[in-house]
Amino acid sequence: MPRTWDYVDEHVHGTAGHGTTGSWGGPSQLNGYDGGRIWTSGHGAPKGPYQWQHDVHVKAIREDTPMNDGYHSSIASMAAVLGREAAYSGRIVQWDELVERGRSYFPDGEITSFEQMPPVQPDADGFYESSVPVPGMYDPLT
């Protein structure tokens, strides 16, 4: 979007140091908390995380080596849901608690045709119950 901040990068923080993935065009690197460099992606044109991901996928295709990112993708998706529910509710939401007692947006019962009425309907003003969560009032565990 014009005149907006367009910075995108991934930051890593661990017990021995911190780093960036080089999404902004610089090298990926890990730095110790003492200021020393632990690792860098190397010399020449930097290879960002997206190019690394493409290289791994192309290699898997060429070598006919199956890849399954399902586990990591599901963990990342749940982390996003957890963050959304925490932001919507304005409270600390625990992973296990959300898995056990969290909301389900999946309709109850079985959908048998496209002619069925959707299970969630708008109110008289055209709004849906959960369309505008209010921190302090929205409960992610109902």
C-alpha cells in the first residue's frame, strides 16, 4: 500500500542469541547476545528464507522425496488462532485450554445441500454475533 511501512522479516530469539532470516535482502544471520556472530548465510547474493524454501521444494520434486509440512503448518496455524483469540478477548489464553474448551466455528450437524440455511444468521442490523469482538467481553472459551 502506498505510503505505508512494508517491512517483512522473521526474527529468531533463543538462549544463545538472536538473528534474522534476511527477508529484507540481507544475509540470514545469528548473533550471540555478547555481540559476536554465530552464523551467517554466506557471501555473495544473499539467499532469503523464501528462496531456501523454493530450493527445498524443487529438490524434493527432482529427487522424488516426499515432503510433509503438515505438522509444522498446523502448529503455526494454531499459534495464529491463539494470538487472535488473545487479542479478541484481551486476556491470556492458554494453548491447552483453547484446544479443550475453545470456540468452534464449524456448523453443528451435517450439511447436506447448498440450499440449507447457514447455521449463523445476521441480526436485524445485518451484523453477526462474533463479527466485532470486544476485548474484555469476548470469551474465546464459550
